[in-house]
Amino acid sequence: MGSKVKGRHSKAIHGGLDPEKHHGAVSVPIYQTSTFAFPTAEEGAARFAGTSQGPIYTRLGNPTVAALEECVARLEGGCGAIGTATGMAAVSTVFLALLRKGDHVVGTHPLYGPSRGLLEKYFSRLGVTSTFVAAPDAAGLGAAIRPETRMVFVETPANPSLDLVDLDAAARAAHRTGVPLVVDNTFASPHLQRPIEHGADIVLHSMTKALNGHSDVVAGIVVAREPKHLVALTDVARSFGLTMDPHQAWLVLRGIRSLGMRVERAQANALTLAAWLESHAAIEWLRYPGLPSHPQYELAKRQMDGPGSVISFELRGGVEAGRLLMDSVRVITLAVSLGGIESLIEHPASMTHSKVPTGEQLRQGITPGLVRLAVGCEDVEDLRADLEQALAVVAAAQPSAAR
């Protein structure tokens, strides 16, 4: 059924589901089993040889996981996908599959802290070097590529600055020297951005975020444009035990069915709140790709189907004002992550990017007072009222602090 639909909402609702394969079930069942029986010894040997596609063992493949992989691959426009236990397992799968001793990676900054940390702390031990270029610097990205470069790794919108990478330009720069472009598409989700359409070779997600959308499971996925990359990625994920379990896959697949509706609702809320906050006297600066004030507003309109639901801003009063704001919200939850149905607020410098040295944080635009607001699907009036009362607490505290 999923192969017959073309629209983004329809693909999310029907992708990976063929009721005829599951006794007529309109929801893919959870195949909660570690191993699968073979009808004959000959068939078992054929499955291990790869000449038959039947299941063997859940680490190597499972019908529930396969349905999720098919769904996300179709949403992203790839040839296939491999589901992983976490978002960082997806990143690890890519690095392990594509990098060898002596290789070089060109990345953009800012980048999700653990992704960069994996390169600088662990893969550096294996002889892999890396160079990071500011996300908006398309020319710098191409100039950083060396003869030993084996991967260009970008995240757009960037976490947490919301800088954008020009995907068409990045793909041209990478492909001039035969280097694959890998894109972390977690912030946008395939509902708003499909990097393969802009030349990317591999796309990955923390499915913990928008794809699942309910803050109740961690998971990741890697989508490949071509079979040669899919084979390498799948082999690594299975060999290192990075694959996911069927119940985890079922939860994410259930979440994906409402992806478009959730993303569009949260995005509408974010646009309303961003426009209001930007004009608020308490705000020092605000960054959101859906506002003309964003320096890459036109790029966002060109390569995305919407600006998403994450807002970054800093209050007048800096770190202490931001901390008080986060301690004062009552509807919005003080927690890391994003893309869920609930709104979350956090402090990147001391939380998600705390392992990045202070000087490097500043170079990447992660100021000490930056607050990241991941807007959810609540009534926007409730979210605005919550922020208003929290900002009033901040305003009330500032005169006394000045004395």
C-alpha cells in the first residue's frame, strides 16, 4: 500500500504497511521474537547466504523493524535504511562504515555535541582527523576538503544556533572530489526537508525526536541514496550490534503516522511565538528560520518546506535571566530533546553542548545565555501565557539584582 502513495502525509500514514503480509492487520504487528524458524535446512542456508530474504535473527533483521526502515526510506527518497538503537548509534554506524585510519572528515559547526565528540575523542584515536567549518560558509566547506577527505558531515538546521547549510552547494563541493555528503536531518524531519533531493548520499536521524514525537523511546536510522552505501551501513550496524528491537521500532512507526500533523502544528506555534518573542523588550536576540531576520531566511524557503519548531534566543540579562526563565515556566518542560508533542526548554551551554570547550562554544555561536525552545503541540495561547508569566518573574528579579 505504501508504494502507491505520493504525498508526504500519505507516505507517513501508509509507509511500510502491506496488510496482506500481516494477516490483514492495519497496524504492523510487533514481531517480538529473537529468532525465526526455517521451514527447511535448505532455506536456512539460503537466508544466511543472502539468496533468500526471509528473517533469521532480530539483530540481523525483523519484520517490524523492516516496516519502519521502508517507511523512513520512502519519506527521505532513499533506496533503503537501517534502523539503529539510538540516534548516536546511527552516527556511529556512518562513521564506522565510511572511515578508516588516515581519513579526514569535513564537518560543519555547530554540530550536535556528541556527534562532534565522537570524532574528536574516539575516532581521533583511530587516526581519523576532522576539520569544522561554520555552517553558512559554503565556500569554506569546499576549501576544507583534502585528498584524504572521505566524508562531508553536516547538520541543518544546526543545533542550537539554527544556522543552515546550503545542501546543494555542499553536495557539489563533496561530489567534485567523489566524497559522500552525510546529512543529519533530525531537526527538520523528512516532512520539512529531504536532503537526498539536494544531492546528499546518506541521511540520518535521531528518531527519538520528531519521527517518534512522543518522548517515550530512543532510536535512530540511517537512509542511503544508493545500494553500495546501504550494504556497508547495514553490515556495520549488524556486526556491531547497533540495530534496534521490534517493540522500539513499533513505537516509532506508530509515531510516524502522525508526523506531518504534529510537525505542522508545532511549527505554526513556533512561528507565532517567535514573532512575538522577537519584539519583546526582554529579548536580546532571537534566531528562527521562519522570520525574515534570520540571515538565511531565503535559503530556508528554498530548501525546506517549513522552518520547523525550534527557536533559539537570549534574554537581556544573559545567563542568569535565562536560568530564571527556565526555572519559572510551568507549561513548558525544562528538559533536553525536541520534536515531541510537548514543548521543552533547555540551556545548551551547560546541557546538550556542555562538553564543548567554552571558547569553542562561542566560536560556534553558542553564547552563555542562549536558550533553546523546542515548541510542541499545545495550545499556543497557553504557551504564550506561560512565557509571559516567566518573563514577568525575570523582569521582577532584575531591579533587585541590580541593587
